[in-house]
Amino acid sequence: MLPRLAHSLLFPSAAFSTRFSAKYLIKIMNLDNNLLTKARRCANFRLCNVSSYTSEILEIQAKAPTLHVLFVPGNPGVILFYKDFVEFLYELLGGTANITAIGNVSHSRKDWEHGRLFSLQEQIDHKIEFIREELQNIEIPILLVGHSIGSYISIEMFKKCPEKVKYCVGLYPFLTLNPHSTTQLVIGKIAKSEVLAAALSYLIASLGFLPVQVLRLIVRKFLGKSWSANAVEAACSHLAKYHTMRNVLYMAMTEFRKLSEAPDWTFIRERKAQFTFLFGVDDHWGPLQLLEEISKQVPGIAVSIERENHTHGFCCTEAGSLWVAQHVANLIKNQMAYTTNQ
């Protein structure tokens, strides 16, 4: 079901507050219908060398861009899961922005790094080096969009490149541990045990030896009947690999260690007009308690709640990808308009 935006979005901030009129909502919903059915420009996939590491990139280049959106995934950091989102965002920004999405090192189709495991900090350093190596000379503003742990990574990137980054959007942010999450507890126990992590990785990798049609059926049955074709293909081509799953679990282990600490509220407070976060109603990775804590620590910061049941894994469905892309596009347009008027 398409999102009912009239009941979902309110963008409060110290700089602006936007409420949608009924006429504008009808216009957006018609646009949503068109985007789901019409042909859209495809994101290009390429391999990129970043600090000697082979990195998977999705990108769409505009003819005359006025800004550059750099997207950072969650964990798993398989960038092909976000193909629909990247393409929708490009269309919703009217072809005015370059969109680049960079995958996590060794969350990849091939084991380019020969079994090496990469921590959260190494993934952060990798993204910072990408800006320095590939985006250092661009003159248009860079806007960061991060999903889940990608929101945390984006904050760290912002801290290291404040002269390049102009705005940061956190989607379903994973910024601190949730002591009430049974899922986090279970994943944490598996991730910190080399034996359990290796065993689970071997088990999942063994599915990769099945015929691809059988693997697709398994993914749809056990992971999501509503998943898009792009998400199913991403799971089959990347997750059913030993090196990918070991890196997913190793990164998770280092996430849980680091996120036992409080976020850097001082930095976020200093730059609060350049931050915004989207939370889900029932998301154990970024629970509403975190929204309350952010609002308490950084009064006036822009926060929103998604109430359309697209879940933390929004990128796995076309409807979720479109809804979140519309949300991000509106935030970016409002932020750019505000910046221009200053």
C-alpha cells in the first residue's frame, strides 16, 4: 500500500517547520504512483579503489548538479539493496543532484580482500577516505544520508570533513545500544564468539551452492515475500558468501563495543541545524527512546517519525524505498532553500 503522507510527516527544526497542505499531499501521492510505474534512470554499478580496498559503488550523475548526495548503508553494507532508493531519490530531486552510494568493504560479491575482517572504525575510515580521494575537488555541497549504523558512520564522516559536508540525514539511526532488544542481545552473543560467527557464516554460505532459482525461493519465503527483485538479487549474490557474513558479524561485534558509549552530543549540538533524523515506530535499532534522548540532548533538532510500517529494512521493498526517498528529498529541498535564503 502506498504511504499515506498526510498522517506521517512533520519536520520540526530550529530553522524551519513544514506542514503539508491537502493539495500538496495529493500532488505527492500522484507523483508516488507515477514513480512506481514509470521507467526511471538506472543507477550505475562500478568498482572503485579506496585506500587500496576494492569498493562497490552505485551512482547516478546529473548533467548539471547543484549538490552531491553521498549515501552510507547499514550492516549488511551491501549497496545493491539500496538500488531502488538511489534511483527514486535521483528522480525526486529532479535530476539536480549526483547520487553516490558506497558499500562497506568486503560486504561484496567477491572476496576482494582475501578473508580480512573490517571493524566499524575501519569502515568509517574507508568512507572518509572516499570523500578525500574522490570528492575532494568538487565545489558543490555534499549531503550525507546514512541508514542504521550508516547514520553513526555519517556523523563521524561529518566530524572529519566539516568543510565539505553541509547536511546529514540519519534514517532509522543505530547510535547506541538498546538494552531492551532481544535481537541485539542474540546477535551480540553470536558476533563476539568466533566459533558461532564462523559456524553461522558457513551455514548461510552453504546456501550459495544451491541453484539460483531455489535460493531466490528461500529468500522470498524466509526473508520477505514483499521484497523487491533488487533486494532478492542482492541477498542471493552477496549475503550467501562466507566472507560477507563474517564481515557482517565482525562489524556488528565492533559496533556493539563502540555503541556502548554515548553519541557525541556536543558535535551534534554545535551543528544541529545541519542534522535531521527519521525514526520508525517499532524499530529496536533506533527506538523512540533514542528520539526522546536526542531531543533532550539537542533541543530543537529536526526529528521525524515514519508511521507507514515500512520497517527498519525499508530498502527491501519498492514502496519503502520510495517513501523514504520522498522524505529525504523533501528534507534536502527544504534545507537547500533555507541555506540559500541565509
